[in-house]
Amino acid sequence: MSPILYAHPFSSYCQKALIAFYENETPFEFRMLSPEHPDILQEFEALWPVKKFPVLVDGDRTLLEATVIVEYVALAYPGPFRPVPQDPAAAIEVRMLDRLFDNYISTPQQKVVLDAIRPEASRDPYGVAEARTMLERAYQWLDRHMQGREWAAGAAFSLADCAAAPSLFYADWTHPIDPALTHLSAYRARLLARPSFARAVDEARPYRKYFPLGAPDRD
Ligand SMILES: N[C@@H](CCC(=O)N[C@@H](CS)C(=O)NCC(=O)O)C(=O)O
């Protein structure tokens, strides 16, 4: 039986996991988290009451967290994709970049977007300003880091790039990357051209109208 992914195509962390399935050419069953499928929502909430997605179920195993799902897919279903290099020193760098994209790009990006859908009286302008400052600082660092690199860590496309692709995709919509940051901008464009991520982006196109800040007419 194929592994079952509880996910939504427009979710950045779900796209991170989807990239791994597509890179590795691993078949899976997609269970759509949407109000149109209350039965699936019920299964998902029973699996992970924290209700963060994606969640993967494979036989009697339940895997939480996109990073873990990316690593699990390649471990359980050996294929062409190696998300983390065998060399331990190279693996440390991949894992470090994965954490940086989640914590300092995705987290502040989500803060800005989630604030926009709060009721007016519950908004947190101070927190949003902090999140935008974090994005600025992370962009600057990443631009220097990407100078002379094709992928985020090492020579091959890795777990770090699975994290980078959707996080930079939505971060740029939320708090545009200064075009003067040429290395970071070129890296984002390379990620968009990667077939695994391009497929995830295409599958999410019908949902762009729901982007709370308004999706730009590009990408
Ligand atoms: N640390 C989690 C974060 C997952 C996450 O934040 N997912 C978002 C969708 S992109 C979510 O579940 N949002 C729903 C909510 O917060 O209730 C991971 O790496 O998988």
C-alpha cells in the first residue's frame, strides 16, 4: 500500500514534502485537507491533534514534520533522491540550512500572513514588524551564502532546497526580496525551474486567490 499524505497543495510545508516525493518518484496517496472532506479532516485531527500539516501515514507509522517526511521518503523508498548526504559533515550543513529556511524564512513569513487574517482588534503590528526585520536579515545572509552556489548546501539538490523552495516562494510574495540581492533572487528562480517544485507550484495555482495578502501576477 502507498504511503498516505495528509496535505493541502497550497501549503508551503506540504509543498516541501511533495518535492521529496516528486524528486524520488515515490507513489503516494494524497488526502486533501479541506472542509469539503470532513472525514479526512477527522482522520487527520485524530492523528495529530496539534493540526499542523503535512502528516504522513505509512502502514503503522505516523510521521510528523515536513523535514522528517522528506528524510523518511528517501529512507523507506530508496530512489534517485538523496535528501541528506552520507558524509556526516556535509549532512550537518544540509540540516543547518533546512532549519534556517524553516525558522527564519517560513516562520516570519507565516507570522505576517496569519496576522493579516486575524480580526482587526487582535492584530500584532509589533510582531509583524519584527517578522519583517527577520526576513530582511535572513535575505541578506542568504544572498551572501548563495554567492557561487547552485543549491543551498553542497553540490546536489537536498533537503535544504526542499525547505528553501516554498519558503522563498511565499516569502517573496509576502515581503519582496530586494532585486539587488542577485544571488538569492537567482536561487529562487532556479528553485522555481526545478521540475519537482514547478509541479507543486502548478498544482497549487487554483488556490492563489486565497492568498491573504493577494497573490502577485507572476511565478
Ligand atoms: N513544523 C511544521 C510546520 C507545519 C505548518 O506550519 N503547516 C501549516 C501549513 S503550511 C499548518 O499546518 N497550518 C495550519 C495551522 O497552523 O493550523 C512542519 O515542518 O511540518
